[in-house]
Amino acid sequence: MQSRPPQVALLASGTGVFAVVALIAGFLQFGPHTQHMTAHILTMNVAAPILSAIVLARRTRPARGVSLLWLATFVQIALLWSWHAPIAQNLLHHAPAGMGLMHVLLLMAAVAFWTSLFSLPASSRWQAIPALLVTGKLVCLLAALLVFAPRALYGPSAHAAPSLDDQHLAGLLMLAACPLSYLVVAVFLTVHLIGAGEPSGAPPQIQRTVS
């Protein structure tokens, strides 16, 4: 049976904090973009890793290849950036069914990413670190565009006019929550791999030869 890295337990407990913060933010009177970002955090950084950890804990699965991890990484990033393009957002805000489809696709992509990451064989587990860092950096870049944009990037939604403050707050929420999960797991995994590579404290047994 494949030994799973201990970052699964860390991720399950750490994302619980994000769930509480995101749920509280969802009940406040925030604008549509902030509510939309809260749903993103719940979907990609809370529900997806917890679902992946539960599935892998209940089922014995063979180790997955590295190519699947990088495919899931780029698919997730491509979907995230595509859905946040102004033309896509302006269309989705007037189509609730399309918005729901977006969250379903992002959930599927995120589950594939975390599952392939947790399923890496021991010899290739280090490749999870660059995959996590690349994902976190590109999420940070997207969040920075929302935070530092001098004007509203998206048009009016079905319920509210465009608000630059709402866009900035959504970007700050993304900048604080999303990359933090990738960074925490990358750091924890690095510590785990370094610890796994250290020799045990027990002194080696010396065989005596009888002449």
C-alpha cells in the first residue's frame, strides 16, 4: 500500500480555517465579485483538497504518474484564468447556469489536481513542490491584477453595478487565501521530504568477522 505524505492531515485541518473565514464572508453584505471569490475559495481550496484526501484515505489507489499532475496543474490554471477574463465574467454574471457550470468545472479540475498530487509515488513526490509553487504564483498574479487595477475590469452584473472596491476586496481575499494553501502544503511537503531523506538515529550494527 502506498504511503501517503502527512500533508493530507495538515491540509484537511488548515483548510477548515479557510472554510470558516469564507463562510463568514459569504454572509456579509459583500458585492458580487467578493461573493464569487468566496465561492472560488470554498470550491478549489477547501472542498477539493478535502474530497481528494477522503477519497484517497478510503480507497487504495496505485501511484499516479508525474505527467498527470502537470496536466491537472495546467488545466486548473487555464480554467481559472479563462473564467476570470472580462468577456467571460460579463457573460456569466447574466447567466446563473453558466456560473454554476464554471464552479463545477473548477471543482473537478481542483479535485484532479489535489488527487494527482497526493497520489505521486515516493520517488517523484518532490515534483509536487514546483507544481504547487507555479499554481500559487499564477493565482497571486491574477489576484494582483484585481487588486491593483485602476478601473473596474468587469461590467455590471444582474444585481449590481460594477464596483472597483468590490473588485479590490475580491482580489485581496484571493491573494490572502488561495496561494496560502499552496504555499503551506509546499513548505510542509519540503520538510517531510527532507526528514524522510535523513538517516535514522539508530547506529548501524557492525558485523564481526571470525578469523
